[in-house]
Amino acid sequence: MAEAEESVARMLRVLDLRDPLARTAEDIFTAESHPMPSGRIFGGQVLAQAVLAAERTVEPGRIPHSMHGYFLRPGDANEPVTIGVDRIHDGRSFARRRTQVYQRGIPIFSMIASFEHESEGLEHSATPPHGIPDPDELTPSHLRVGGAYPEWIRTAADTPIEVRHVSSPIYAAVDSAEPHQAVWMRTRAALPDDPRLQRALLAYLSDLSIQESVLRAHGIAWSHPGLNVASLDHAMWWHAPARVDEWLLYVQESPNARGGRGLATGRIFRRDGELAASVAQEIMVRIPEHR
């Protein structure tokens, strides 16, 4: 339990943005990065940091409902980041912000997010698929892997997010090649009640495992020799409040892969069945035999 709490505390420190230029007119923030076995910044980190920075610049009561971002360059997980926000539009109903994340003065991520005051209107919502087992019936995914597998899987118990695949995880092998999967997720320790933090952490979580629907469709495991995967862009729509320290069901599918790229879409449901968010991401996939 102490390890779980410390891993979540490290994640919260990364999302504790500092405002070194608070006395100027510029919206510029700095933050730490997660150490990662690969040495590359985790995409969910910059997603969450960009959302938090943008939300700090809008009037109280306006909350994010959508974001669209591009991963421009690999980030160095051993270096801090600088986050700049442009106030590109403030209307009566909506506010838009352009956010850039930099390292060493070079942009590594660019996002536009839209904010609004919640209001009444038409409502309907998708429901989770039938037959999904409860997370309490499943084993944490990193404990379900046998044999040889990448070193980073051995450190999965030290990450802030607990993952439980409904089908077998694809770390070492793929049991069945199909373009969809479902995964339960939550943080490994309780979080503060701050709704801004919960919204940002939903973006953080949304970058975990969504790429796997593309790989699973072709029977490719993360341990595949020479596999090279990189996120190209990411879009997210917030629908309903959700706590990331409670179980969330992430239902994912890949409608297409072509030209060394794969598209993945996802829906994140609360445990009570309410749809919390929708996600789309395109990734680059390179494997030696298809070069």
C-alpha cells in the first residue's frame, strides 16, 4: 500500500504546475516529468498538464468539454516541461485555449481545448457492452503475464494506475487477434476531490492501453521484436464527471490501420454505466517485416 500511495503521490507532483511568471501577462507554467523506463515522456502526462494549464486561464465555472492535440516530438522523461497557453477565444458560451508543451525551447505537444459552462439541453448516452466482468473478478494485468516480456512490465506494480484487462493482456502474446478490447482502470490510491484534477487525470488515463486495439487486431504483442509505436494525435470529449480513483471501464476498438498508422477509438464508462468520455487516437506502428 505504501508503494501505491507513493506512486500516486509522484504523479500528483508531476501535475502540480508552477507559475514562474505569475506577475506578468503571460500564461506560462513549468512542471516535472515522470521517469519512464523508455526514457520518453508518457503521452498522458502532457495531455493532463496541458489541460490543467489551459483550465487555469479560463473564468471559474467553465470546464473542458473537448481537446484535440498533436504529439510533435518525443519528450525526454528526465527533463521538466514548460507549458504556454494562448487565450485564443472567450465567447459568451465557449472559451478556447491553445496550449503548447516545450522542452529546451522546442515544442513537443500542441493542443486546442474548448471550455463552457454546463447547461441544459438534449441528452442521450451510449451504454457499456453486455457481459463485461466486474473488476473485482479480474487479476491485475501485470500479474497475468508469464515467460519473457519487456522489462517495463516488471515495474507495472509501481505505476500510479492499476490496469485489469477483461481479455488477456498483450504484453507477451496475443491470445486472439481481434480489433477491440476492454480494460478496467483506476489510480492505486485515493485522490483529492478537486474536479479540475479529476478531469485532467481522466485525460492522463485515456492514453493508457488505447493503442492495443490496433496491435491486437494483427496479433502483435508489446514484446514483438523491433516493434516501434508512437502516438501521433489524441482527441477527447468529456461527457460526465468521473473519479479516476474509482473503477472506470475503457472500451476500445480499432476501425482502421493503413500506411503504417492505426486508428483507435475508446469510450470510458463509470462503474455505474454512465459514459464519462470518448477518445480517439492515431498511432504510428512500425514493425521490421512491414518496412
